[in-house]
Amino acid sequence: MLKNKYISFGYNRNVSASIIIAIFMIVFSPISLSVELLQLSKIEGSVLTKISEQVLVEAYQKLDIKIEFVSFPAKRGLMISNEGSVDGEVHRIKKVDYKYPNLIRVPTAINLAEVVVFTVDNPFKIEGWHSLKPYKIGVMRGIVVVEQGTKEMDVEAFNSYDQVLMMLNFKRIDVGVLTRVGGLYYLSSLEFKDIKMLEPPILQHGLYHYLHVKHDALVPKINGVLTKMQASGRIKEIRELYIQRLQARP
């Protein structure tokens, strides 16, 4: 009988120890901790980010999580996010996580980057990059996809949207190749009534929210919210309303 009592006691002790360990892991595991505030890196000076910010504020509100935005130069922001000094990126293109492996892409796109053509006296049909070949082109310095698309063409690079639009207005260049939102934003603050935006976009690609791996448990939760917002048309509505406001500005 004593032997059986000893076995029973040992079994209960092992069970109790297992329970204590499990509770410890649940309480102190970083994944299980309730997230109340996230700091997200955004690209310094980016107008397009404003749309993504609104999408994310609405999405995280549904999870009772507040978010703050911190501005960094594009490359520096990725490095800081990857090392975990902030909690992730507002938005980036696909495959950023290939180079920055500590970042996890949330699968649902939250915004759209569109590269469009602005012109004054040269309305023409947009049929890919080769459509621009006959013209003197103004671009923003450092936008890699535009530099690649206009390679071996007559291109002049500038440091700001304002500079591209001013050169276009004064007919120093024939066309300006800019993002839709950025071009409209800066154009709305300038009195250049003759500049027109051509359709369709010459290039477009989705933009995605990224979280640091320490928040991997949060990825399916926020993606679930974003999926519903996309299905309901809310993400598209936020973008379209922002663009409409830009176009309505005097």
C-alpha cells in the first residue's frame, strides 16, 4: 500500500509541476502578451503612406490596439524594423521580407502604388514604358522601378515632386513620371492648371503591412480584419476618398 501511495504522490507532483510550467509559459511568453500599442515605421515624406495609415488605424482599432507612426528614410526604416526597434512597417512592396527576414508580410494588400504620366501639351496613349521613348522625361531620383523602366531613354532626375512638376509646367521636360497620389498631392498645392494626368497607370503594384517576428501571433488576427475590410470595399473606399479630396483641392 505504501508503494502505491508513493507512486500516486509522485504522479500528482509531476502533474502539478507540469501545470506550473504551462502557466509560466502562458504568462511570460512574448507571443501571448496582450499588445496595446504598436510603433510602425513609415517612409519619411511619403504621401501615399497617409492612405495606409488610415487603413491600419481602423483595422487595429477592431483589435483594441493603438498604433503610432515614426518617420525614417526608406532604407533606414527597414533596418530599424528588421532589428525590432519598432514593431513593423506601415507598408512596403512584396518580397521585402526576402532581404529583411525578421519582417513578416501580412498577406492582404492595404494600398496600391500607381506610377502615372503627367504632361502639358503631349496627350498620348499609354502602352507601357516604350510609350515614353519619344519624350524628354522627368523622374524622381531614387525610385528604382521608374529608373529601370526609363533606362536608356532621355531622362532627367530631380530631388522632389515639386521640381518635376515645375520643370514640366515650364516645358523643360515633356512628361513627368510620378506616383498618382504623390503627383496629385503636390500638384494641388501649385497653380499649374495646364498639367494633366494620363491614364491608365504605366505601372501598379500592391503595398503590404509588415510586422516584426516578435508579433507573429498577431499576423493572422490583423490579416483577418484586413480581409474583411477588403471584401467590404472599405480599403478601396479609403483610397478613393483620399484621391478625390486631392483632386478637389483648388
